[in-house]
Amino acid sequence: MPMESLAKDKRKGVRRHRSSTDGLSASRLYEVDSLLPEPLRNRLYDLFGQIEREFESLYSENIALQDKVERLESCVSSDKVDGQDVTDGVLKTSKKSGSQISQKIKTTYKTSTSRIVSTFKTPSAGCHIVREYPGHKDGVWEVTMSRSGQKVLGTASADGSSRLWCIETAGCLLQYLGHKGSVNSIRFHPVQDLVVTGSGDQTAHVWKAQITVPPHQEKHQSSGEDEVSEKEDADTIFEQADTVQDPLVVRTPVLELHGHTGAVVAADWLAGGSQVITASWDRTAVLYDTETGDVINSLTGHDQELTNVCTHPTQKLVVTSSKDTTFRLWDFRDPSMQLNVFQGHNQPVTSAVFAGSDKVVSGSDDRSVKVWDLKNMRSPLATMRTDSAVNRLSVSPNQLIIAIPHDNRHIRLYDINGGRIGRLPRSSRSGHNRMVCSTTWDDESAVCNLFTCGFDRQVIGWHINPQKKDKDTKE
């Protein structure tokens, strides 16, 4: 047929064009114009040659399929019998063939080019799962690290409990069951063995962490042992589960803080530990004296529910975030209490935390994370755009790496200047499979230095090495 001869002519034309250049060496073609080193130049020629061969194959297949479509269409136009239309099946086949052609071209092109693109892709930070902390019966809202003394991990869950964990063995050391509702936050006292938790029962509880961490020798891994296989991880978890004893159960707080008319979403200690501040859905933050439990000050001004509260580690500074798209900085160093309002987001601000001594990092449902300088609050120093709403993020104290938990089950890492470091690996068998609610860091650990929790009831410990490039970590 005419189309077949045309297809042959076109394919021959393509081959003739290629054969005219194959005889020339790369150096002869570009010995004057190209400044690239010869090995890199040859590598590029090889890759472009692969692309050309793929497109030749696709072009030939496309012409052959077009011939078939035209033959079917010609049959359809003449296939009417006794006034009965019998062409529907053929027409449907023709349309289906056309869509299959388009899909096949897209799939083949994507497959052939992805191999080439991956050659130039910049790998991200090395990271892997070290251990898991099972036990909660509902979503885990927050995970946090103790600030001094024995290093323990704390979690707050919608199952009405908060737990303290041994980091090395993943065993639960203590379970606090004093609240009558979901436990929304957990924070450790800066110097004492005290914990404050906020709950949906409209109260915050201060309770004593009477625990003894079992002795454990951390195994420092060499650079060649950074990757732990899934089988080894599973075996380790089972071994740890066999040695875990029943945790201590505490039901009575040292101090119960009242004063809110809505759920308490977060509570934290001010620098020094003599005061606690809470944030609530009643649109207020309340400052308490931890010796007497009396209300010192009630902070108003937010137009909608508060979502979090965070305190500066060394200064009497507090930052509250709210669904009204703002977060506010409260300065208690001056008796008159200065207030600054940040208006950099257009959706609810879900988290605002201090980074170092003079920066604040905010995250929002508008899918952005912003870094602010406390000395110049008019515009952010850096803005990170993501693809999902941001939950309670954290910043590593020493390296200032931001760990961002997302609604879409991912955790992303950025440096304080807004540079992308990587994304933690996730699959159907590892990582979080529902919304990630919170992250926290332990810079002092060489084995397990990042912890995450989510609404899938999981608490996971990760090893993050931002200096190491890991081909398995996705951007």
C-alpha cells in the first residue's frame, strides 16, 4: 500500500541520516567547538544515540499502527449491511487502538528517558530506619526527646495515653494514664524528671517520670555498615520485644492545670522550668506557675483556634501558632510583655518552633515552610515549597536541619537556608502509611538521631547522615 512504501522510505531516510554521521568520530565533529572533556563528550554521544534509537523504534511502530487504523476506518465506512450499522465494534476498536498508540508512546518514552535522567540526578542524604516503638492503640500526635539527664523518648497519643521509651531497646518504660481524653502533646522539663502533657479533656498535667533506663552499649557503625537490611531490622525488633518488661503505669499527676474551655493542643515549659504555657482551641494561651498551679497570664489575640505552642530553650520567649494563618511571638523578658505578629502564610499555621538563638521556623497547611529572623520579621529569610500540608516540624539543635512531616505520609529534610537535603524513604513495607504528625531530633546519638510519629500508630527511629549520599533515598 502507499502508506507502507512511505513508511519504508521514511525509515530508510532515518537510517541514511544516521549512517552518514556514524562514520565520523566525535572528536572530528566537535574538535573545535566543544570544550567538554573527551570522556564526558563520548558519554553524551552514547546517551543521545540511545535516545535516537528509541525514537526510531517508536516512529516505525507508530507508522505501522497508523496503517492499521486507516485500514480499519476504510472498512468501517463501507461496512453497512441492510441498513443495520455493524460498525460500532470496529469503531470502538479503532478508537481504542488510537488511545493504545498514544499510551504506548508515552510509556516507552518515559521508560527510555528515565534511565538517562537518573544518571544526572543528585542523590540525597543517607538515611534508614533503625528501630520502631510499637504499643500505641491509636494515632500518635507528638514525639519528643528529654532535654537532660537520662535520654528517653516521649510520645502522646489519641488513645489517651502518653509513653516514655528507652531509645536503644525500644521498650516502653512508663505509661501515663491520667488524662480522660486524647493526649495531644508531651514536653520534658529542662532540668528535672518532670513531664507536661496537654489533652482534649481541657487540662494539662505535670507528672513525674520515675524511670530507670537499662544500660546499653550503642553500636557505632562504620561507613560500610550504614545500610541495615530489613531482615536484620526485623530480627532486632523481635529480640527487643522479648526482653521488654511491663512498663510502670502512672495515673496521678503532680499538678493538674485548669483554665481552658477547649481542648489543650500543646503545653511547654518556659526557660528555667518554673512556668508552663498551654495553647488551646479556645483561642487562648495560658501561663501557669508550676509551684502553685495558679494562672499568671492569659494571652489573647488569635482569631481562631491555636494549633501549637513552643518555647525558647534559653530565653523567656514563646511562639504560638493558630488557624488564623498567623503565629505570634510573646516576649516575657520585659515586664510589659512585647508581642509580634507574623503574617507570612495564607492557610492555618500548624507549627512554629525556635531554631538556634535567633530564628523561628513555621509550617502551614498552605504547604510551605518559612524561616524567620527574630531581628527582622517583615519577610522570611527562606521559603520551602512542598506538595502537602505541614504538621509539627522540628529543627536539629546542632546541624539546624529541618524535619518536615506531611499529611501525605512523607518526611522531608531541608537545611536552615532552605536547601533541600532529601526525603525519607517510604514503601508499603516500611515507613509511615498514614499522616505523619510530628518529628524530633537527638543530635547526640550516632545511631538513631531522628524520630517520627504518625496517625498510623507508628513511632519510628531513623539514622540520618546528611553528609552521606544515598542512592536509595528519594528526592
